[in-house]
Amino acid sequence: MSEFKHKVAIVGIGSTARPGNIHPTKTWKDLVADAAYEAIEDAKGMSPRDIDGAVIAYHGEGVNEQGGIGGSVADLLGIAPAPVFPHCMNCAGGAVALNTGWDMVASGKYKRVLVMGFDKEGDNINYTENINISFDTEYDYVFGFRHRDGFELMSNYYMQHYGYTDYKAYGAHSWQCHWYGRRNPKATTYGKPMPARESLEHPGSCYSIMGEGCAAAVLVPAEDARLYTDKPVYLDGIALATTSHYIAHRIGEPPMGPAFPAGLVREETYGQSVALIAAARKAYEMARITAKDIDLAQVYDLCAGAFWQVEDLGIAEFGKGAQFFIDGGAAVDGRCPINTYGGNIAYGHASGADGLNQVVENVIQLRGDAGERQVKDAKCAVASCVGSAYAHLTVAVLTNGKFQRGEEV
């Protein structure tokens, strides 16, 4: 951290409810305003005019036909002439925006930064066609692949490679997400009856509930945090790693494939994301933690993606991620609770907001405000988000004032 002027804190959070639904009476601007103003209000004593920089992410112009949205957002929120930096990074967009927001505050150039991510799929008649082009149109898309197909191919490989012959792990993971979602007032599944665990033992149980929504957070230098909140949460580590949308490139040696992280056996992690491992290592190094310090984590859950993400984050051994869910490791009283907000499976999926929805949940948990889904003594939380079929990988490490680093870190 020596090259940066400031440690960064999150002092305000906001999110729209029911992101797994279409909101026909709201425009994308309405959704952004709802989440952004909630986050600013959550930062006690702050007003929109106090924001001196902002970042906004969305899936891409396939789901919002307006380009150059920075000026529209600044005008909408009443923060002009503060700059608004737009990002288009598929489902990881919100987390990528958070990365940029961290840079803005840590550098000392900005003191109060608003970070946002949204999706408004219902505004596009050709949404289904457009969302598919989040893959690489030079390769996969022209062969008939969608990015979900990429996830399914990687998931099938994972399950076969590690000897999982049924879908009990899918059922266990999905059921746990639904358990959390029923206890999250903003989740799409809140208040709905719980499904039987056995009814979820199929691949479709780990598909996202597609919809619309926005999430937001306010970042400030850590030394200013208590001006705005009694429960500051610190963004101690954050990283973005990228690789090709074309999944065959994960297999080849450089330059066709990404550089393989040192100390790992290729066959051991074959079919998984080496870029996520690299992002986790960088974020952990920044935060000066190890995987053993993590009290809870939010991961991108589509097909078997959550299984190898808990492995890449160091929470479970390689090949044991699916078993981790079967054994109850993701439960609120488990070894490391996972997707305590319900995940995309039960909370809902709003593309550009996904990464920030994870962070909003981690802030709620580290503040101790999660109610029935509260993880006991939560001090260190991780968020891991994915864009496209593992082309953009983000990892963020958040802590509260109770977290103490071990001497060995």
C-alpha cells in the first residue's frame, strides 16, 4: 500500500429490490437514482453535491442503447460537473467500477467517490440477441455459443474431471442460496416457500434469475470514514484479471493461453480459471490476508461456477469445491458461508450490478446488520465476480475494525 496515499473505506451502500424481476415502470435512470441516492443517504451527512467523482458500469450497449452515459448520470444525480467514468464489462462491471473507484480514492485525487452498476434488459426488444454478444464475436458467438454455453461446457468438464456423477452439489448449493434469499428483504425470492432440496438436483437449479437493478457504494479515504458512519468497512484488497472470452485459450500455453500461476500443477486446475487465481493472489497480498482469514464469501454462481470459485479463492481444495457445498460448508454456521444474500440464484441477476451486489452484502455482514442470515463474528469477507465466460475476474477483500491480521501474513 506504500505507493498509495490513502486506505479506502466504504461508508454508504444502496441497491434496488427484486433484481430478478423486470421493472417496466422504471427506466434505467430510475434504477440508478434509487440505488445511488440510497447509498449517499446511507453515508450520514453526505449530499449528492459532495460527490467529486463517480464510476458507473453496465453490461454493454446491447442492454442500454445509449452510449456515453457519463454526462446523463452526472445530470441525473445532480453531481455535475463531477466526472463519471463508464465501464462495460459484462456481469463483472460493478466490481470493475469498484476497482476504479478504489484507485480514485487511494491515489488522493478524489475524496468522495460514488460507484454504481446497473442492468435494464427490458428496454431492449432484441435483448436476447444482444446479451449473447457478450462473448467474443470473432470466435465463440459465430459458432453458436453464448457465454452461458461456455459456463456449461466448463461445468460439465469440472464435474466429470473430479468424479461427480450426480447433481447433489447443484442441489445443495441452490438450496442454500434459496435459504439465504428467503431471509433477505431485497431478494427476488424473499417470502416465497422454500423448494425441496431434492427438487433442485439438476443443472437448471444453478441458473440465475434474470432481471434488472442497480447497486451502489460510496468510497472515501479511511481517515474520513467516521465522518459518515459508525460502522466503516475497509476495502483492503481489490484486483481485476482478464483473459480471452474464447475458452479454448485457457488450455493452451502462452501466448495463446494466460500465464499459469506459479506453484500450481496445470492438470490440477485444468478447466478452471487461472485468471481468478491470479486475481485472488493479488487481492490477498494487498489486504495482507490468507484464505484462512476469510469468514464469508460471495461468488458468481452459474452452473458449477461456484464450485471452482471456492477452490480458486483457497476456501476449498482443488476438486473439493462441489463437496464443500454438499457437506454444508456454505451454510450460515458452516466453515465459510457462501452467497449469504442469495446469490444470482435466489437474490437475482442484474448483470452490471452483480459485483456490487456482492459487495453490498459483505458490507451489511461486516456491519452486523444481516438479521437472520448474519454470519457470527464476521470480520473479513471476499467477493468474487465473473464477466462473460471467465474473461473478466474480480476479487475484493473487505474487513471491519474488528479484523486483526496474523503475524505470519
